[in-house]
Amino acid sequence: MILSLKEQWETRDRWLKERLETVLPSAMDSTDTDMWVIITDGNNEDPLTKTLLPARLMNARGKMIFVFTKEMRQCISVPSGIEDIYQNEWYGMNSPDWKGKQFKKPETTAFEFLKVLVERCKPKNIAVNMDDVHTFADGLTHTNYIELCKAIGEERLKSSRDVTLAWLETRCESETLAYEGIVRIARDIIRECFSNNYITPGQTTNDDIRFAMMQKAVDKGIKPWFECTVAIFRKDYPGMHGDTHTIMPGDIIHCDFGISYLGLCTDRQELGYILKLGETEAPEGLRNALKTGNRLQDIVTANLKEGRSGNEVLKISQEAAKAEGIDPTIYSHPIGFDGHGAGPSIGRFSDQGAIPAGEHKIANNTAYALELNAKVAIPEWDGQVLMTCIETEILLKDGKVHYLAGRQKELHLI
């Protein structure tokens, strides 16, 4: 069920408060962060801004400085309704009865008041958003860095990489409970569009179907977070995204589709088969190709263990797959506030070795797009290889991998 806009805003604000009360303290504790300062500007926002604002504030209101310690949640900002969630002592909004008062413009600048908070809290270290690996943790602009150093010096500053990734990748309890329903919305759109309701072999193109998927999401008031693709694979044609072809009997069709709803993203790839006259199921070689992809999923999820790095999961899974005669390509990634989210990457499509983004450790209460392919020779295609690309959303919770809204084990038949 799609919530009304008012219900969506209320839900997202509840989740934000829950995250600030549970995820934030844990993230700061586990990364030995005394103070975290996030500076964002209207029209030039830090990537974390959307994860910190109440739903009704769709963008930063001018300059906003978020200051977090284990005991304090401040936002140095002009009054904007954010005070329902954060303290704003800069404008005197630090008491329970501040509502309804007339406020006097502060005599200090935002950076001068930041200095007051730093001198009061005396943090041993101050995390700021500067990082050379993860762009999520690199949102501090050069101008704001200069002003920050003028105000509080640079001796205690450290990269916020670890606390940023912990904040972004960790799902609070309410988010984990809702995620399956969000994924199911996207999967239902794929199922409907990969059917005879939308596909007439010999007439419908793959371009028609990709726009149908995106349109169905938009009609529901949901935003696709990337351009959906639909590709065709057939004998003597390897399949290329971006090419437009008429869908014909005997084709394999492949989609890559994701939505963003209630601030959380989905990312899914599924496969369909266009039945030839007289067929009631896909050829055995194509069915086995999907089973091989499912087996590769099993291998990766069995090795997705808390405390391992993404690079370790990649290497162990590659070795296990090859030992079973599978030709694997693994390029799984975190999902959450972003479709290609913060956390440890597990390979790249173009790089199957260790990568800097894969050094981060797997953590509990995190979600991933289990994205991979197995290259399988198809007997019915005279041994031509099919790159069996599949992608499924999963959640790692309490040491177990949970498939969100299930995974594809049978080809869609059209």
C-alpha cells in the first residue's frame, strides 16, 4: 500500500528520530568519535543532508551546521521547523517551551557559535566529512573547511569515513521491518510488465517495457532512482543495453530496475523468457542458467559474514564458485538511502580484484544488492554463452542473510 504524502512524511520523521536515538550513538561509539560536525549549504549540500533533515524540509535552508556528540544533537541554523528534532541554541531554542517565542537574531556567526559548542564539550577528536575513498564522507566544501579551521583549528579534525559509513549503512529496526514491503512494490512492477499484459511478441520493444516500468512507478508517486534498462538476449546476439529491438519468441529479456520510496532504495534484476509456439516452459539450458546464478547467490550469501571485508567476501566466493565449475562475476553493493550505498563493495563489474571501497568491514543490520552473473553455455544455442545477470535485495541481520521479498528462482514466462 502506498501511503499518502502526509503519512510518508510522518513515517520518515519517526524513522529519523529512531535513527538519531539508536544508530547515531552506536556509530559514534564504535568509531571512537567524540564529536561529528556536518556543514551543509542550500544549493550545495553535503550528501548526508537528505538523511538528517525532517521530511518537510526537502533541501537545506541556507547554511546548516549539525553538531553531534554522545549527549547532544544540535543544528546551528535559521529557524525552519528543524527544532522539533534538533536543539538550536544559536537562536535560543534550547528549552522545552521555546515555541511561540519571538527570536532575536544571534549576535554570533554560525561558526562562532560552533566554537562555543566545541569549547563547552572539549572533544578529543572532531570528525568532519573529508575522505579520499568514499564520496559519501567527502561533502565538506573548501570554503567551509577554511571557515571551520579559522573557528576551531584543525588539530583535532579527523576524517568522518568510519562514522559516516556506520550512519548510512545501518538500518534501524523500523527500516528493516518496512524494507521488504518497499522491495515488493518494485518486484510487483517487474512481474506485471514482464507479462502478456504488456508484452506482445513481434510488436513490443524492450524500450517499451523499460518505460512502462518507470511510468508505473511514477503513477504510484514513486521515484525511479536510475534509468531502468531492459535488454534482449537471443541466439547469435549477446544482448546490449541501449539497443532497441522487437521482442520475439525464444528471447531472454533482462531488466535492471530500482525505486526510491520512504528514503530507501531498491535495486533488482530479473529475467523473462518469450515462449515459442507450442512451448510451455523455457528450454532446459536457460532454466539451468538461472539455477547456476542462484547457486552463485548461495555461495556469496554463505560467505557474507560480519567482520569480513568486502574484498574478503569477494575472494572467498570467487574461489568457492570456481571450485564448483561456475564462471562468476560478482559486483554486489550496499543499498539504503542510495541505490549504490555506503559500505563495503563486493567486487566491481569491471574489476574482480581487491578495491579500496571493498576494505570496509561487513556490519550487522545492513542491506545489499546481491548483484552478480554466471556465464553459462546454452546447449539449445549451440553452446553460446549467456551472461546470467541477476540482482536481489538482501538484509544481513543477527548473522543471517534474509532475502527481501524473495528472489527469482523461475524465469518469467511470456
